[in-house]
Amino acid sequence: MIERILPVGVASSEEYADVPDSPLYPEELEAVAGASERRRRAFATGRHCARRALDRLGVPAGPLSVGGWGEPLWPAGVAGAITHCEGYRAAAAARSTELAGLGIDAEPHVPLPAGVLEAVALPYERGRLRALARARPGLHWDKILFSAKESVYKAWFPLTGRWLDFTQAELRFHPDPNPAATAGEFHARLLVAGPVVGGRTVRHFTGRWLVADGLVITAANV
Ligand SMILES: CC(C)(COP(=O)(O)OP(=O)(O)OC[C@H]1O[C@@H](n2cnc3c(N)ncnc32)[C@H](O)[C@@H]1OP(=O)(O)O)[C@@H](O)C(=O)NCCC(=O)NCCS
């Protein structure tokens, strides 16, 4: 499923359940030493997907340690991301010569809990979401926005090492012209100074979203 929203040149891997006995390297085991069994299984399946994505990219896949903010530490020259939610785990990776930053996120396709949209959406975005909901009532646009912002954060963080608040990027959605489509593109405009990539300041991220099989899946890149 994730392949459908990733740019050409990105390798990926996904699972709909945990892969039993996915092996972990000692430094990875240490990162989840105190975690619940459920969390350890999700983490291990995420690492399993990440190593398979690296393999498909032709990059030797060793340990993927955890950085100080929880970010996976990809091999030099690779941009990548991992996601897991109930019933889904995935990883995607690209060579940094192709993409400077890559984020993916998956969420159950259900509305956000009450009060969350107010915390994660800008006034402009809330207005646009109301219009999108009128045009495409079967889709939970609040959850699509939330997931897209989490993808933006995962692409942003390895480039900056900085927090990015939900109110520091403004998202616009471009639904597919086909009214029955359940996928489309989005555009994220940074409202704070962006990282410098290849001598140019990044001001935007682009991405795609997909609703299928009860899930919202998003991918952002720069
Ligand atoms: C970090 C965060 C994005 C994770 O998203 P989530 O929906 O809770 O969980 P997911 O399963 O989709 O993703 C978890 C994976 O994200 C990755 N991750 C965690 N912190 C990260 C970071 N700082 N940078 C990049 N990736 C990170 C990890 O790979 C993690 O899985 P792992 O611990 O098994 O390796 C989220 O918890 C968060 O802190 N969001 C707030 C920041 C934000 O989204 N801002 C919006 C800006 S517009």
C-alpha cells in the first residue's frame, strides 16, 4: 500500500501484523529494554521493515539505533522513516542523493479524539477541512491532516534536530479530481526557518496521502 504514495526511487516494506521473532541488534534491544512486549514487537517489526527497505535500496542493513529524540539512525547517505499503528507497520528509505528528507505515517482511519483538531490545525486548515468534508464526506480529513503533519515532522527532524510544532507548518490538500478517489497530494509550507539543503533553504515539503483498508497512510518528502 505504501508504495502507492512514495516517490520513484524510494524503497519500502510493510506488514499487517508483527513478524514473530524479528531479530534485533544489542543496541536496538537496549532501546526497548524497559518497554512492554507489545511495544517491543512493534519496534522489532519496524526494524525488520527498515532492513528490508534498505536491502531493496541496495544498502547494507545493520543496526538502526535510536537517537536522543526517538528518531531511527539510518546509515550515512540514507533518508528514511518508520511507522506503526494497530494492524500496520512500514518503513521507507531513499538515498540522500534522491531525497534529503522522508517521513511516513500510518493511523487508523477514524476521527481524531475530541479537542485534538483544535491543537493540531491552524485556523486556515480548519476552514479548508470543513470544505473538504463537505466535498468528500466519507473521509476523516482531521485524521488525514494529523497523519500528514506527523510525516512532515519525521522528514523535518533528521534535517534539523529541532522540534516542529503542529502550528509551525500549514498544510494544503489537493484531492484527486476523480470524486471517488481516496488518495491525493498535499503541500506543507513551513512557518519557521527551514533547513538548508544543497545551499537552498527548504520552505516546503510535498507529500501524498492514501485512505485504504481502514488506514490513513501519508508520506512527506523534500
Ligand atoms: C514522533 C512522532 C511523529 C511519532 O508518530 P506516531 O504516530 O506517534 O508513531 P509512529 O508509529 O507513526 O512513528 C513512530 C516512529 O517514529 C520514528 N520517530 C520517533 N521520533 C522521531 C523523530 N524525532 N524524528 C523522526 N522519526 C522519529 C521512530 O522510528 C518511531 O518508531 P520506533 O520507535 O519503533 O523506531 C509523534 O509521536 C510526535 O512526537 N509528534 C509531534 C511532532 C509533530 O508531529 N509535529 C508536527 C509538525 S507539522
